Amino acid sequence: MPNLQKLLQKFAEADFDFVIVGGFAGVLHGSSYVTDDLDICAALSPENIGTLRSILRDANPVHRMTADKLSFMDYPAPSTAVANLYLETDIGVVDVLGNVLGLGDYNRLVKNSIEVQLGGHVCRVVSLPDLITAKEAVGREKDLLVVKELRAIAAKRGIDVPPPAGSA
Amino acid sequence: MPLMEPAAEALKRAQDAGIDLSLIDCNLALSYEERVQRHQSALDLMLTLREAGIAHAESAKTAPEIRGS
């Protein structure tokens, strides 16, 4: 059974810079939608990939989009940078994104991110306005439905967000 | 056109889409830790129900009335 709480704890405990994005960020902002994976944004330099391997070493991480579920411990080769990582581990699915559609890379996201205390550690979470922007950029029906909830959360919390595109 | 979305419009759109605004109030009353714990409980339940559904579907395939015995 995936445990996103334990998975996040692994990243939070390590010396690794990331911003929580996606559905789990929505949960932290107050969304009721359930997500079964953890999405984070991080700089995917060869050095950081090495750090990710250390973090996930005991969790049997594999590239879940490859036919043979190649081990993350072996691929990519050392000194190789990648755009994104789509991993499955013994404790859950985690996508590590170098770039978030509609927003940009880790340096862009971290500027507006908020800090939250989780499990005794400080974690960075994409801001609510940025999360709305990202979900609207993806634009799938399910994302646009979640956006309506996120916009309602912003309204209740008094957080300013630009109006939806095309609204009068 | 306003630079920022009016709160009332955002709430109405959410309500019209069938979103339960009272659930938002409940979630916002929780700490970040509590939101994560609540979500993990919901995820556990969802996956348990999914597995039960799959098991039920499998057993239904071999049910006597289907086998014809």
C-alpha cells in the first residue's frame, strides 16, 4: 500500500531541495481530492540525481514508464541530466519534475513557494496561485475541476488569484 | 475586467460544479500535518476498496451461475 506520507518524509529528511507540486500540494492547501502519487519539482542535475538515489536506495525505485521497469539505481548513467523522472517505489509513486508546465523550473517555483512543517521538517510547497496556474496549463478536465476547488480555497483564504482565462 | 477573481464568483463556480464548500472549511481548520494524515487515510481506504472491487469482480467470473454448473 503506498504511503505518500512516508515517501515525503524521505525527501524531507535528506539534504535535497524540492518543491511539492501537483495533487499533494493541493491536499496541503486544503483540497479534498485524493491523489495516489507524489509530485515534486527539483533541479535534476547529475549531482541531484545521485542524491535522489541515496534517498530512495532502500525503496527499490524503478522507472515506471519503461517496459522493463528499469532500476533508477542503474539508469540514467552517471553524469547524465534528465528532464523528468517518473518513478515507482515500494512506498509509492513519485514524479520528479525539472520543469512544471505553465510555471517553470525549481528556481521559479521556489520564489513564491510556502514553507510548511511536516514530520519535524520544513517542506516547500508551490503557492496556491502558482498551483492554479499549473493545473490550468495542463488543462485536462480533471485538472480544471480541481482548479474550481482551489479557486474556492483561495477565495475563502483571501488569497488573490487572477481570474480564469476567458472570464468576463 | 477585474485584475483578481472576485471571491463570490469563485465560490459560486465551485458550488455549481458540485464541490462541497463545507468540506473546504473542514480541511482549512486542520493543520498541515492533519491534512496529510487525513489524506493518507482516504488513500488507504480508496486502495482497499479498489482491491476489494477487483477481488469481487474476479470471484464473480467464477460464480456457479456464470459457470453454468
